Amino acid sequence: MSCLRVIFLGLLAGLLFLSGSHAKEEDCSVLAETEVSALTVAPGDLLRAPSGNLYGLAGLKILDDRAAAALSAWLEGQSGAVGVTQVGKEDRWGVQAAFMRGADGTDLGGFLISQGLAVLWDPEEVLRCRKGLRAVYEAAENQARQQKNGWWGSHGPFLATDSRLYGARGSFQIVNGKVVSVGKTRRILYLNFGERWTRDFTGIIEIKKLKAFRGSGLDPEKLTGQIVEMRGIVQLRGGPEIRLHEPAALRLLKLEQPGPL
């Protein structure tokens, strides 16, 4: 009986593994690329096709109010139809995430990021569906950061000690700060940016995701005294916090230096 049970559990584990792999492939399924002409900019920095379909650019977050004008200028500068590659399913508002490429091969998302009008933001990990595109977006963001283009020059990241983070609840933000200490429970790892979590900023990472962070070359458990950058949605639980869903949401800026940040 015990032997049959072992066989059954082995078969069950195999089925779960296959179903999980299949689900991952489906999550990353990219629909056939289509050519769309006469795209226009819609409210919310979306793009509308003549058919009425709404598209949102995948793998990034638009932060600058000047993005709508840049989108219009980019579309007007296209000599032909725009290549639209849809990824995933429409959201509950009927918006389809997509990558867009101009007739000259220019990726629209990379263009916006290089201008400092958007930043890399990929909580759904859709960039893995386009080989090499994450590296393109990272390079574009580094360029915009160094040149202080767009949002990087006019606003830039919050400091973790900035009290205005309390008013940023529910919004996407980039936050820089020195990790004062690292705490850990069975399920959560805490990056503390002050002595009191009820008041000070905190970065939140689920323990089950630590392997992915370490695989990217950054061990969150060893960040005490380091200056880091985080990106995500600000929430309030005592003090302000950001949940770091993927390794790309956490970046080491520099080693500890004397004096305040």
C-alpha cells in the first residue's frame, strides 16, 4: 500500500510540475504581431487603434506628464504602420498590454524610457517574452538617469526619509535610501530604513522570492549599511512601505559612504 502511495504521489507531483510549466508558457504566450495604422493617444497614456482597441505599453511605467506629447510625436513620425505585439490578456478595463515597434525598428517603450518619460517596471515579468528587450530597457533607463532626462531631472526618486511618502500611498514611486537593518520572519524579509517600522520606510520581500533575488546577484539579507533603490507601489502599514515583487525592483546603488545619504 505504501509503495502504491509513493507511486501516486510521484505521478501527482509530475502532473503538477507539467501543469505549472504549461501555465508559465501560457503566461508568456505572445500573440502574433499585427500591423496597426492610425494609432492615436488616449487618456491615461494609452494608444487607441481605429478598431477601438486600447493598448498599454508592456514592461514599463510612465511617470512624466510629457509622455502623451512624446507618444503623439513618435506616432506622427512613423512612415508606415506600427508593429504591435500583444502579450497576455486584456485587463478588466479592456486594455491590452503590448510591445510596439516603428517602421524603422525603434521600440516605443525603449524610446520613452530613454527620454526619461517612463521607467522599467515589469511585475508581470512580460519582458521575458521578448529576448534581449530587458537589457535594452535597462540601458535606456541608465542613459536617462545619467543625462537627467525627463522625470529624472524634474522629479527623481524619493529619499526613504522623505515624509512626503506618506502622501504617496497607492502610487508608483522609486525610493532611495540606506538600509539600517534587515529583519526576517518565516514568510517576510524586511529592509528597514529607520529604527521604527511604525514610522519609517520599509522594503518588503517574501522569503519564497529570495532565491530569485540571489540569482540576480543581490542577496537582500546582506544589505545592512548599503544604499539601495527600490521601485513599486507605496503602501502604508505603520510607516510607508514598498513590496518588492521581482529582483529588478531592487538595485544596489553604492557601498556605504561616511556621512548622511
